[in-house]
Amino acid sequence: MYRKCNNLKLLLILAVVLVCLPVTSALAATKLNLYYYGPNKNVTYTGQQVKYTYNGSAINMRSTPGIIFDGTSLAPFNDVFVKSAIKMDYKYDDTKGKLTLSQNGTTLVLTAGSKKATLNGKSVTLSLAPMKVKYKDQKVTKLLVPARYVAETFGYKYDWNSAASTASITSPMHLYYNNKNVSYNGTVGKVTVDGKSVNLGTMPSIVIDNTAMLRAYQVFSASSIKAGYSYNSSTKVVTLKLNDTVVKLTLGSKTANVNGKSRTMDTAPLLVENKDSKVSYVMVPGSFIASYLGYDYAWNSSTKTSVITLRAPEDEGNQNGEDGPELGGDPVPDSIAFNWGISSDFTEEYNKANSHNTASEISEDIDTSSNITSIKMDSPFSSNIEVYAINSYAPFSKSTVKINGQTLNLHINNSYLADGDSKEYSLGGKLTDHITAATNYADTSTDIDFDLMDPNTSYELSLSDDSCTLYLTLYPNYISNIEAGTQAGNDYVKITGLKELNVDLTENGSSISLEIPNTVNSVGEQYLNTALNTLQSVTSTTTDGNTTKIILETSGSANYEVTNTGNTYLLTFTGDSSNQDLDYALKIKIPDEVFYSEITNEDLYYQNQIVLRIPGDYRDIYNTYPINSSNSVISDISVDYKNDMTEIVISTTKLQGYKLKDMDGYVGVALGNPRDIYKNIVVLDAGHGGTDPGAIRKLNGVTINEKDLNFKIMYQLTQKYFNAEDSEIKAYYSRYNNTKVDLYDRAAFAKKVGADLFISLHMNANNSSSPKGTEIYYTGSNKATTENGLNSKILATMFLNSLPAKVGTDKRYISDQSLAVCRANTVPAILIELGFMSNTSDLTKLTDPDFQEASAQAIYDTLCDVFSAYPTGR
């Protein structure tokens, strides 16, 4: 009896195994017997059998796995997108092979055997047509669709794991912020505080503009940090207080207030609504808040976690109450006041940037053409490193990178763009602000040009497991060390970077500001009183996302020398500068055959360079009579031959004003701060630019962009007046090409160059075509007044009384408007609305070359009248 029972059990187990065997073996089989309806043929499929997951859970494929066809995953639409938890709505006409998928306002129409599709009513072209396929062993027919394209079209994230033959589909978070609905499928992060996980509920951390945004209350108040928290919904001000530190943030503003001082954040705090849970949360930049509350912040890229830890106390040095030795009249010994190394927050990404693969070529040529469907910013390794994903439905062929100046060219063999001959992208990057892609049909290749903000940007090229995504990773520069001390009796500060440092030095009284763009402040937010004689304090901070700013407060009476060698920038204070002679100390020999009047010059102030051009090739003369200078503000003097001219470029360590003088066979060059050189200084601001066209109207079938009118008049045409030999006004231009310049950067530029006035030029527009004429705007909250009593309102009045009469437009009015370029300015500032592009009569004038020339001269003449009535006294 016992043996019979055992036999029965064995038979039952065997039966269960046999029943289950067909189900488990379907996906594991080495081949599939298929029938393709398009070409009407039987196929024994031996390629990868694709499994799919949604939000980490396996999708039931019902013994009909996806297949790989021409490098693209094709999935049964019903199993993957309808019957799964994705739950798309659909209509399918089997006789026509027409499938309509819809979800959350997006509608996609596909047809079996056709690459033509319709997305939200617009025609699109697929790289691979949907296929009607019969799984013969399973006796079922299904319509297979390009899985990646469908998933990404509806906002889902799609990842391919070739080793596991698995495609992972992840749902986006449905969020609402910045007054718009957002299908967020970027990085979803976690948070730990001193090693303990923070419960984030239905709102994990998200990454916006390469910054991890964290729940303000849950992370910084409800956790073990226990900061005081309040939010005023009417003023939109968030306040966090811990010990003696009070941080105030305003939703939507990048300017924070820390203990009464303004600080700039990479990303503005936001009120984010999770549409799925219908709950709103105040989200703040985690690194910024943590650092000012006394905590270290690090991003763990492998676990997608913001790691916040209490900062270790600083070494207080000698605390036994003993006084140091008396120095008497002995020379000051060499000493180091401080040495700031890489913060633990940045160690991982610094090491990554310092050791990444620098290969400029990847992959090999293959027969299949890659159809480039998109270029997107991918989830970043960190908030400072940018990853650009170039996606295709087929594997990529040989790809090569070359850098020419500030352009990185990615050349991809055997490829073409899916949606046109060329395309431009502005993806919000800080290391590249513009991307252009174009297909070369002559050799079936694609060139993708990335306009780099810094030509020294390093890169890494890599491929996904399925070779269908090409990743270009861009790395910024990093500050690795800041040291200050005394050497040979002189105070110094030394800054070391991963690569060569491009430093923009400006002075404001006793304060010296060093701005290093495209460079991560990896020593962290720091401040220290040095107790040195000349260098009194040093602050390191971050502005504009990836610009390191180092502020040196000095005693105000010291000269300094700058030495910039390799990746080290050294500033040494060398003594009293109150009687510094800025007369024509630099002398450049004039060739015998050349008259002084033939020599031209150009102020490349945006590069801290002055260029002198002499007709002819005189390089040999300057080899015989080398140009030398002992002026510490001059960092380099180079001589070159370009366009039939000898070009002498004087590079300086900071922005300099200059004057030239004929000195008996030599050109004398006097350098100094602009206010020490020029009698009158104005910033001329051509409104809009780059991706911001301003108002757009058509005239006689031609599209007119406001930005182009502003630039032609305010930059191109005004130069001959302001740069004339007898001009008493020095003009600096806020933009000198077709670039979008931040409004606050425009306003801040006036202070940087020591300007007396700021003039912005725009063109008006209205929903009605009736209004026409000139209006002048100012901002009453800008209280800046010159020593002679000139303010913004007086300046606006003078321009309104002068400009329309000079150019022939209708005189309208002045108006107090809260405009950023006027409001945030440090000098009297106005904005000119020269005419209405919405009025045909005005637009005809605005596009007339003679009117444009008259407008440029009128702006100059009016400013001459202003400075005559309100002299600067210099």
C-alpha cells in the first residue's frame, strides 16, 4: 500500500510537469515557427525572443514573445500595450490592418506593412513597419509593432537589456509644475539622512535641469535634520531654519536668501503636483539646502540616492589658550592659511571625469542603416555631467568624434535622420546650448554638431547593449583645490583645476571676483576669514549652474599679479597700488612703411583681449623688436598674420579699458579699469536673440524677427558712431551675436564694465494693428542715480523727447514697467520700444535701411545730449 501511494505521487508530479512544460518552454525555445503575412512566407525564427516588463513586473506574453527584426524589437501590441497594466485604448480593423492606440491625449495610428503612421493627426515615418505575424505552434495571429517607438511616443521610458533579451518599459510620473502638465520619465530618486532612508511617499526626488529636487518638509524637517519649516502660500516663500542659519526661498526664483545675503541656486524651487496622487509638494534643490544647513550632500548614481550626512566639525586649530610667537620685525614666514580639497560630495564624479574613456571612435561599419529617431538628454551620472542619447531603431555603424574650436562633431557612418534632412535641438544643456544634425546623402552618413560652451570640454563615447543608442557624455572642468597663504612675504591664493582654468576677473572696490564658467565648484560652498594682511576673506560658491565663483575680500590697497599656467591659477598680492601708473606703458613699434592712422583696433572685451591690426605682413619686425610688458594685467601678447594684416592680440587677466596714442614711431597703449580710461560708459542691449526671436510679423510675405531688427540697429549700426575717433562715449554690448542672453546677466553686465547708463532696444507689438509709435519704459524700483542727479525716469523722458523727432515715429509716452533688465540694474536704465511691428506703417519703417541707420545715429546723438546735460565728472 505504501509503495502504491508513492507511485501515485510520482505520477501526479510527472503529470504536472508535463502540463506545465509547453508553457515554460515557449519562451525558452530556440526557434519559433512563424508566418509573415506581408511577404506571405513561412519563417523559422532563431533570433532573440523578447520578454517585456512594465514598472519591474513581467508582462504576460501568452507564449508569443516579441522578435527582433532589422535590429528593432517588434511586440504584440495587445499583450504589451493593451492587456498589460499599461492599458492603452485601441481600435483595430483586422481587414485593413489599421491599429489606433490612444492614451492621455496622444493618438497613434499604425498600419500593418506600412512605415507611414499618423501621430496626433500629423504624418510620421517609422523606421520599421508593423507586421502581422502568425505564431504557428500557438495557432494565433498577432499584429506586432515597434515596441520602443510606441512606448516612447506615449511618454514611457524604454530600456533594452540584450543579455536578458528583455525590454523594460517604465511609466512616467504625471506631474504638474511651471504651469504645465509634464510626463516625467527621468531619474526617480531616494534620499538618506545620516544613513537612514527618508520616506518620500508618492513623491520621490526628481531631476530638473540636472539638479536633484527633494521634498522640502519631508527631507529637511520631518527627518532627523529637524529644521524649522514654513511655507507662505500667498507670498510663495519657503523658510527653513536650523540653529543660526535661516534659508528663505521663493518658488520660481533662483535667488535664495541665506542669513540676509543673496545666494544663487542652480534650479528654482517648485510647487509640484503629483497628478496620480493629486497631492502637491514643495520641491527644493537638495545639494544647495543641505550645504547651507551644515550637511554634506552626495549623489549615488548607482542607487539614484541623495546621500545627506552631517558635516564633520572644522579643525579649530590651537585651542589651549596659548598665544602664538611674536614676529617682531622679522620677515613673515611662508604659511598656508587654508587648503580646500575636493568635497566628498564630488569625489565620485570628479574621479569619473578624471578617468573616463577618451576614445574618439566607436563601433564598426555594418550593413544595416541606422535610422536616427531622436536626440535627448539622458538621466545624468550627476547634476554636472551631461549625457546625450542618440536613438535609432537599428544598431549604429562606426561613429567618430572630432573637436574643431568650440564645435564637437559626431560623424555616424551608414545612418540618416528619420524625420528630415536636418534638425536643430536646444535641450537646455549647460555644456552645449545648441545641437545641429544633418544627413549626408552622398555617403549615407549623419553629422551631429554640438556647440560647446567651452572648447576644453572633455567627452566620452559609448554604445548601449543593443547598439541602438549612442551615448555622448560631456564632462565640465572641476576645481580640485583652493589654497591661500603667505609666500616670500606676499599673500596669495592658488586655484587648481582638473583642466586649464578660464578665469574672468573683475573688481568692485576692495572685492575681487573670479568667475570660472563651465567649471564645477567641487570644493563646495566655503567661506573663511584668513587673518592674512592683504587677503582678508575667501568665499567659494556656484552661480548659473556650473560657474564657480570665488570672491576675495582685500584690504583695498594692494596690487596683484596673475599667473595662469596649465591647470593652476595663482594670484599674488604684491604691495600698494594706490599710485599705480596706467599711462602708455606698453609701446609697440610701427613699421617704417606704415602710418599710425592706418592701424585699426578692436575691443574683444568679452574675451579680455585687445586687437591691433596693421596692413601687411610685419611678423619679422616683431621678431626683431619683440613686444614686452611688465604690466601684470597683461597675460599674453601674440603676433599673427591674417587677411593681409599683421594682427597683434593683447590678452589681459581681466576686462580692461584702453587708449592708443601715436608716440614717435610707436603705438602707446594705456590700460586700466574702464572708469579710469573712459569719460562716459554705456551698455547697449539688443533685445532677445538666439532661440528667443521676440515678436514675429510678416511684411510682403517675408518673416521679420524682432531680434534681428534689434541687433542690426543696436549692435551693427551703432558701432561706427560709438567707435569713432572723436566719440566721447564708450559702448559695451550685452550681446555681440545671435545668442540668447539671460535677462539678469544683461543687467549685471553694466556693473561688470563700470557703466554709467544702460539702454535696451526692442520693437513693440499688439493684438491690434492700430497702435504705432515710440514708447520708453523704465522701472521705478531702480533707484540708481548718478552724481549729477540723472535717474531712469529722467533718462526715459529725455529719450522720448528726442528719439521720435529724430527718426520720424509717433511720440507716445514713458511708462513705469517692472522689466528685469531695468529692475535688476545698478545704473539708470531704460528700454526703448522703437515702433510697432503689428502696425504696417511702423513695420515698413523698421525694416527700411535708411530708418535703421537714422535710429542708430539718433541713439548716439541722444546719449551725447544726456552726458552733456549730466556729465560724469571723469
